[in-house]
Amino acid sequence: MDSPLIAIIDDEASVVRLNHSLLRRGGYQRFLFGTNGQDAVTLAKEGQPDLILMDVLMPGMNGIEALRALKKSTQTAHIPVIILSAYTHAPEKDDLVKLGAFAVLKKPYSFSALLDLIRRALVAHELARAS
């Protein structure tokens, strides 16, 4: 089986590089990259990733707007989205999950917490595709 395709969406290049490096060390090999919510929507429709890791605060279309667009479209609603943000508190986390995020992880996060969420999201995605 191919390595899952993971989209990393963040406007900070250093965060994208760090996540890419961490995920490569975790055994993941296929990636798409974007810097804003519109990139997330476009990459999701065109590339059909198995998972999207996305920041909230980005220029142009932010992560919340992108999450809404992704979950509204039949082309992309099935793709799990993990929100990675420094600015989420408990109420915002609940709101993001209600909007369709698989999970919300507060920056800074541990590598093991990120990998655990990714594994869980990919299993859920695979189970949903099989049913």
C-alpha cells in the first residue's frame, strides 16, 4: 500500500518544514503543501489527500473558512482535517470539531501527539472509505 497523501497547510514556512520533517521521520512520504485556506480547498479537490493538517490563522481564506468549504463539498467532505493552532481554547476546539475537524491540536504540540492523531485520522478515513 502507498504511503498516505498528507496536505500540510500553514502560512509559516518554518512550521511547514518542521511538520514535513517530523512526518518523514514518522514514515510518511507523500505530501502536498499550501499556505492558506484556498490552497487547502484547491489541493483537496485536485489531489484528494488522505488527511489535511491545517492552521487557523492564515491570510486570505483562513482555516475555519476552509474547513467549512471542505466539509460542505461532496468532493472533500470525507477528508479528515486536523487543525493545528496556537490560538485555540476549549470552546473554539469544540466549535471546530462541530464544523467537521477530526481533531484540534494546540501549538506547540509533541511529535508523539501529532503522530497519534494522524494515525487515528487515517484509520477513521480508511474505515469510512471501506463502508
